Amino acid sequence: MARPGPKMIVEQLLRDARYDDHETYIVIYSTKGYRPPGDFYRNLRRLMELANIESPVRGVLICKGFKIANVAYELVKKYCRESMLFKVQKT
């Protein structure tokens, strides 16, 4: 009997995240001089399928809600050398 594959890290992070709001957050990351493993891109694609995330350019994720932004940030922080999380302030 075939064993099921391992759960993707984003599914675990989403399950563990508790707080959410309806604000907009931006996650910025850099892979300059470093090539993340394929797991990073597979998890990022899966997260984008499950959550309300846009990626207008490589290295930028626009997230709706802190829960999703924090999961994206934790994923990026795990695989990339540089990462930042910002809350968008509307004026």
C-alpha cells in the first residue's frame, strides 16, 4: 500500500495560524545569489492557491489578512536569506 506524501509546510502553517484581520500586507523577499530548493516554490504555489495572495513581481507578495501574510512570511523566512513583512497603511 502506498504511503501518502508529506504535508506541505504551508498547510501546517495555515492550520497553526490563529489571528486574522482584513488589512493588506506586503511580504518582500530576495533570492539574489541563492537558489531556494524546489520545496520553496511548491509551497509558495500551494499557498497562493489556498489564500488571497498576489505576486505582481518576483520577490513581492501582496496578502489580504495578517494570518495569510504571516504564513507567507514564515515560508519565505525559512527558505530565503532576506525577508520583510510590511503592513500597508491607507491614507
